[in-house]
Amino acid sequence: MNGRDRPMDEDLLQEMRDHAYLLWEQEGRPGGRVDEFRLSARREVRAAGDGPAQALGEKAEQDNSTAGSA
């Protein structure tokens, strides 16, 4: 990843965090469901953007799949 990609990645990650928080609040702030809200937010943001967020999600999946092979 080069330096100019980082700000977009950070913006997308922040958008996902913000959306997860919104979902959590809408559900009445339940405990123990962090992963559920993060996953839902990631899916919804990726679906809404269908571009850079999609690419970010795919890169994260690739990074996770190659992490053990180094």
C-alpha cells in the first residue's frame, strides 16, 4: 500500500465504524454484539459504495488470508 491510498482507507474504515455505532444505537445499545454490528456495517457500507469500500474489504480479506503464509 502506498501513502496516497492510506487516507481513503482510513476514511472508509471510519465510515464503517460510524455506521456500526449507528446500528448499535438503533438497536438500543445492546451488549455483547460488537462483531454483529461491525459485520453489518461493513456489508452495508460496501454495498452502498460498491467501489473503494469493496476494494478495501477485498484487500483486508487478502491480507488476512496471506498473514499466516509469511
